[in-house]
Amino acid sequence: MKTNTWSIIACIAVLAAVLAVPALAAGTDYSYPKLDNSVASQKAHIAWKAAERETGMSASIAYIGTLNGTNTAALESLLAQYREQEAQAATLSTHTGLDNLLREMNPVNLQFRQELRNQMAAGRGRPAELKAQVDAAVKGNPALASLESTYWSTRTTGELANFDIRVQRAGTVLSNLSAKGYDTTQAQAKLTEITALRSALESALNSHDRTQIKAVQEQIRTLFSDLGQIVKDLQVQVPQDRRIQFHINEGNRAVARAEMINADLQFLDIDTSMAEQYTGAAKADLAAAQAALDADNFNGAKTSLNAARQDLKSLAQAYRDIAARYKSDATTASTLTATAAALDNTAVSMGSDA
């Protein structure tokens, strides 16, 4: 597979997850589950790309050493620093930790490239010769080929396992719905469509074609979204108390996600005071709604639930404001914007039939 030695390893953003909408009845909860077991895949990718970069650095230093009037001391120091950072990846176990490590590694990459340019100028090096030496070190390198193979194997195993888990959970939901008297014919047909795509996903992963993989993943996600809507539509006759409970649970899930996002933002030294204020308000209003529902005070529960909806809308705006302030960080801005849209959708859903 063709690789680009000079590319900076891309960071994987995990600040926000999709705020999924489950079905109402107990034991019939369904959404597109967030399965955070892809850390192994990210670590394998970092191991491959970092080793590729390190190999390119070493080859570059060797070439600079053949030129007159150059000094490789700074390059060797940066390479040593890069290797120390590279070794840290094996000790990390979260996406956040790995993403932060990548942020620390990228400046070292940039410093190395600048120093390389300086030494090339000092020694009147030839870019074509440098490229040929780096390519010779990277292409056909057995160690790098092994790391690449490990990455794709790890990713394929993880994504197929996630697919199987989601299908199994969906099947359990439909079985529970059927046992409660719901007609799950349409939902089961949709799940059959999804199940049939497993071989396409496996084939795409084995091809290592990222465009093909993305296309199949989008198709699967769309079908799961359709399935979630079918399951939700099955339950239009659910009693009022269950509908209210569903929306309280829906709001609590949104709050739990927001608390995770706020923690990640704080870790990045981003001011979350307004986001925390609205998160806390939503949490309190949802607790009040739950207390009213437990006391069979449906009107009181609906009033508090509506207040929670407004809190979530305000929280969405708070995230948009943060995104606007940090628009120079494209990853953070885009994920916060997506999270705000998801919160708006959740707020709308919470008031749809309560």
C-alpha cells in the first residue's frame, strides 16, 4: 500500500459522540451504540505511522551526514525526542491520551522538517537524492510492513466485532418488543438488510481501501438509523408515564454525554463555565421531572421536562459559542458544532410526544 512518509499523523477526535435515541419500553432500548473499543486500532495506527516517520528521519539524518558543511546534532536530538514520545503510546489506554500525545509529537515533526531544510541549504543537498534515500528506507521495509499489517488486522477485527455487537443488541431489542406484542416485521426486515452488509464491510476492510470502507460504514449507519426510527415508531401507543420516562432517560443520556465533553474540554484548558451551568440546570430539571413522575404528577413532570429541553438548547448554543472562539482548532470546532446539533435534535425529540 502506498504511504506518504512526510504526512503528519492525523488526530482522531473523540470529544463528542452521537446522542442516540433509544426505544421506549424497558428491555427494548435501541440505538447505534457507541462502542469505545477502537483504542487498540488507534494505537496500532500510531505505531505504524510513527515508525514510518522515524525511519524517514533516520534516513534523512544519514543523508545530511554525507554533505559538507552540515551538522546533524539538532536533527539527532529531535529524533531522540520523537522516539521518547513514540514509546509513550504503548502506555496509553484512551483516545484522549493518544490524541494529546499526537499533539505533542506534531511540533517535533515540524521542528525536524525545518532543521532538515536548514541543513539541506547549508550542505546544498539535492531534494531528489534525499527523497530517494528516504523512499529506499521506507518502501519494502519488513518492519513497517509488519506494523501496517498489524494495524489493518486490529482494525478489521475491532470493526467486525462492533458490527456483531450492534446486530446482537438490535436482535435482542426486537425479540423483547415481539414478546411484548409489538409487530416487528418491518424492523426485522431492516435488521436483515444490515446483517447482509457484514460481508461487504469485511471485504472493504480487507481491501484497505479507505473510500470503500467509508462508503460501507455510511450505508450501515444509515440502515441502523432507519431501524432506530422504526423501533421508535412502533411505540406510539406507549402510555404517558412511559413516554415521559423515556424522555427523562433521553435527557439524562444527553447530560451524561455533555459531562464527558465538558471534562475533555477542561482537559484542553477550554473555558466551559456556561456549558457547565446549563448542564447542571438540565440535570436538576430532569431530576425534578423524575421526582414528579414517581409521584404520578404528570403535569409537573412535563413542566420540568420542558425546562430541561430549554436547558439543552442553551447548552447547544454554549457549545456553538465555544466552537466559534476556537475555530482555529478545526477538530474541536467541528465536533462541538456536531454535538450542538445533536443536542438540538434531542431537545426536539424530548418534546415530540410527551
